Amino acid sequence: MDGPVVTAAKKALETGDVNLALIWVQKNDEGEIKKAFQKTLAVRKLSPEAKELADMYFFETLVRIHRAGEGAPYTGLKPADRDLGPAIPATDKAVAEGKLEPLYKLLTNQIHDGLHEQFKKVMAKKNFDKDNIDAGREYIEAYVIFIYYVEGAFTRRLRKPSMDIFQNARKRNTNINNSSHNSSRADYKLKVFLIYRGVRIVLE
């Protein structure tokens, strides 16, 4: 687990500064995160096992609510060794080092390669025999894919990112958000542990 949200959660717990976690959620979710944070700090003092369970509870809570704020479902914590592809690590590196050029080259090279690939497919099928309907359809298919590729690349580059993306996604995914705020597996495991140990710390 090495994603930016979990990393922020770890730093928040290590320093006792909940603000490091709050920046990853919407303002109206701050209360839930603060509540979970305080409970986690109290429980993790009990024992190494309690600390492990409490930390996992807070990680899952923060990620789950962060995802809900994006209008996305919570699908669990991801392993640290998963393949993220080139784009996300390059983006994080650009932000960390304050250098955009490597990321810019990565994206432009990707667009360049994709554009040439789709263009070659169109040109290879362009001069079809007018009496060969199947060949004509293959050309139209390649042409349409090429058009959509160009339109998609152009639209994505011109679209201005904003918080409206998250707000609109949240409106479209009301059901997802509601289900995302249900208790997580780590929440359940921590409750069972505390009940077994006879510790009276309410987690609801």
C-alpha cells in the first residue's frame, strides 16, 4: 500500500496531524475523518496487533471516503507492487521534482505513436475496390476509429480540469457514495478485536 492517500494517512498517524489526511476528502466529510482519526489514535496504543488493525481501519476509511468524493466506488486497498503503468508514476515524479518536461515528452510521444498507428491503418484500407463492400466497411471502421482517436485526444487536451469533475461525478454516483460509506472489512475486524479484548471504545 503505497498510494498517495495511504501515504498521507500514515504520515497523519505518525505525526498526529489529521490535516495531512483531511486534504484528501471533501469538506463535508471532514467530521467523519476526524472521528476515525481520534479513534485510531486511541486504539493503536493498546498493542502492536491493535495498532495494525487500527491503522488499516483508518487507511480504508480515508481511501473509501476519498473515492466517494470522486464519485467512484471503493474497491479496497491496492498492493504496493501493483503495475500503475507509466503515466501515474511520471505524474507523481513531475510534481515531486517540479519538472514537467519528462511527463510532457511521455504524453506527446504516446499521442504521436497512437496517431501514426491509427493513420497507417486508415491509409492501408483507403484505396479499396468499390465493388468490394467488405473492404469498404473495413476502411470505414478504420476511419471512424481514427476520427474518434483524434477527437478524443484533442478534447482531453483542451478540457480544463476543475473540481466540477468531482462534483458532477458525485451527483451521478449517489448510490455509489451511499454504499461506499458502509463499514469496511478493516472496520469490522477492528470491532471484533476490541470486543474480544473487552475494550470499550465505540467505533460507530
